[in-house]
Amino acid sequence: MDINVNQIIEYLLPQSDTMLYDILLYFIFFLSLITLFLLPDKNMVPTLLMGATLMSAVVAKLSLAAPGVIFSRGEFGMLAINALMFTFPFITAGVTRRARLTKAPKSTIPAIVAGLFAGVYFFVYWFFIQRPLG
């Protein structure tokens, strides 16, 4: 197996035929990254959930740009990856414990917004790409 870093970087850049999906995936990725940095200490489960969301966004982007590399567009694995991106930010917002003697965690709002963007991405991707494939 020959891995070319320049080709991976090219796949991560926006593509003209999937621009809407790419923009939504970039929003999901960066909001998840912000959430990950804003999580309070000693929150292992939310940290792992947001890490899985980040990895799911990267896998979805690579699968869109290079079909057949990880998952094809109509495969059940893509549906599972998209569902993970949709649910994990909401679970993270719900299970994050607040730091001692503070109010609500700062990571709640970016996690909810990331979940909303992921929900839009999930349903648009399903309706226009996966549903017609069968």
C-alpha cells in the first residue's frame, strides 16, 4: 500500500462537486475541535466522544473526496459515520461535568451547534446521496 501525503491533502481540500458537504464538514470539524479544547478537566467520556466526532468528520471528508478509499457513498458505514457525527456532540453536551465551583461548562454551546450542523449534514447527505442509491 502506497500512501501519498500530497494526495491526502488534496482530498482534504474542498472539491467543486461536493462543496456544500465539504463546508458543513469543515464547520463540524472546527466546532468539535473548539468543544474539545473547552472541555473541563477530568471529563474522559466527553473527550473521547468529541475525538470520535473529529475522526468521523475526517473519514467522511476523505470518503467524499476519494470514493472507495474508506467507504463508498451509499454504504452502511457512511450512514453510521454520519449518525455518530450527529449524536456524539449532543451526548457530549449532556454528560460534561462542570468544574468545581463554576457555572455551566463553556463547551456546551459549541457542542450543541456542532450537533446541529451535523444533523443538517446527516439529513442532507442521506436525502440527496444515500437515498437515491438505494
